[in-house]
Amino acid sequence: MKYLVHLSRIFVGGLFIFSGLIKLNDPVGFAFKLEEYFGPTVFDLAFLEPLALPIALFVVIFEVLLGVLLLIGYKPKFTVYSLLAMIVFFTFLTWYSAYFNKVTDCGCFGDAIKLTPWESFTKDIILLFFILILYFGIKHIKPLFNKGVMNVISGVALFLCVLFAYHVMNHLPVKDFRPYKVGNNIQENMIIPEDAPKPVIDYHWKFMVDGEETTITTRGSYPDVDGDYVSVETETVEEGYEPPIHDFSMERDGEDYTEDLLDEPKLVVIVAYNLAKAKEKGMSQLKTLAEKARDGGYKVIGLTATGPEEQGPISEAFGLDFDFYFCDETALKTIVRSNPGVLKLNKGTIIQKHHFNDLDELTFN
């Protein structure tokens, strides 16, 4: 049991630190994921949506600290009981997501490692097994240092987590795992290869045959049945290939300008997924930014999910004289973790991407 506890301690502690740091690199992205869980299609906890970011920050920092405490053997009862409570909750959450197909990606490892709902649930079951070993063998968890040293280690870990969170909140993630990272080409990430796997879909056809309802399943073709058609339901058996970027568009007045705009050699895109929620500090810099960009020969556009009726008053308030194009809100939140944020493109390739706090780093030569 002693050796099992030692192995579990290293595995669980290391995994919690890794998972926590991945999410701490992008707490805004994790907050968006929590908003999805709090939304009406999952748990319908609207009162928690405004608290998504504070909750996200607390959870990821606590996750890292629990991993550190477990590795150094500090406060074993508090640490193990907290780990057990967290994993039981997350196991239920991933099971619920998988069984009811509510959230397609739990966000356990941010955008670094994508897991399907059932893969996430399996991961949590494995973690639960090792945490139960720690629970029943808690007497074998011995401290590595004296209390003073462990207080210092815990305090330093907390300080570094808070400092890191402050940095990425006021700038952008240190490591960008998304398909919109600097150097990527948007068009190339939208392409579906000719030999890409196609989705496998079962069609469940219902007919009334001799007064009884009969269901016949095919892979798409209409069945040859001597009966009266009632209805058909589809079930996706295997997902087809989905390109890294699949919900990006640049639309205006019902027209799609995506291809034309992504062919521009000098394009500055100001992204604000929701203009009403955009930070005033960032919005107040956009007029001057647009002028500098045009002086450098760049075309300047905005990209938002906010409707045209709201765009006008906000543009007027901040003196913005460029056109806004429509894009899906989820896609915009994925592009840049800043509202507003700015991208510089060369024929669809992202050359620069900045938080509104770092707009002075943009160059237009």
C-alpha cells in the first residue's frame, strides 16, 4: 500500500499541476467553457454566468496548489479530501456531458489537449481510482520538509500562480494552442482534405406496417417498405473530419466577404465579440490605431457578433470610421482572448495578435 500511495501521489499531483497550469495559461478560455455549463442548454444557472471568470481563476489556482501540496505532503487530510471532492464533482460533470451530449469538450486541458466527453469521463474515472488509493492510504503520505519550508513552498506557489494569472489576464496566453495563433494561415486551417473521413450517420425510418409502428435503419437510402411513412430520425455514429477552423466568416449585409478579405496583403482586423461588453480602455484606442494602420497602407475592418443596430451608436461614441463584419461569437472568443483585440494579417496569415493593453507593439511598415 505504501508504494501504491507513493505512485498515486506522484501521478495525481503531477497531473493536477499540469492540468491547472494549462488552464491558468488561458483562464478566459476556461471561463467561456464554464459559461457554457452555466448556460440554459446545460444546467441553466444564469446567476453564475457573471461569476464565470472569478470561479475559473479560483478553480485553476486551487488545482495547481492541491498538486503542489500533495507532492510535498503538506496538510494531507485537507489535500486528499479536497482532491476527492473535486474529482467526484468533475466525474459527474463529464458523465453528464457525455451521456446527454451537452458539452463536446470539457476543457480539462484547455485547447492544448482535446478530449471527447467519454474520453474526459474515462480520464476522471482513472483519477478517481488513484485518489481513492490516497484516501485509504492517507497515513502513508509523509511530509518531505519541515512545516516552515512547506509554508514557504506553498506561499511561493500561490504567489506565482496569481502573478501568472495577472499577466495572462492583462495580455494574452503565454502559449497559444488555438488554430488562430501567430504564424497560422486561416484559409489553410479551413480546408477539408479530399480524403478526409466522412461522418457516418444512421437513419432510423419509422413506418406503419399492418397497423404496427416499425423502425428500419439505413445509412441514408430510403428503405423499400410496404407501409406508410411516419418519420425519420438521424444518429451520428462516427463524426467526420472537422477542420481546425470551421465557423469563421466575414459577413456584411447578407454577403460573405471572407475570401476577398483574407486575400488582402495588408489587413488589420479589430475583433470585439460583443461591442457592448468591450472594455472602454481598448475601444478608446481604436480610432488612433485605425489611422496609423491606414497611413501604413493597411485596410482596417472590425469583426463582431453584435448586430448592426448596436454597432452604429458604439462606433459614433468612439469615433470609429471602419466597417464591422459579422462572425460567430464563439469563433471570435477563440480568435483572441481580449475584447477588443487586434490582428494583423497578410493574405490570411496571422502576423501579429495583441491584447488591447499591448496595441503599442503593433507595427505598420
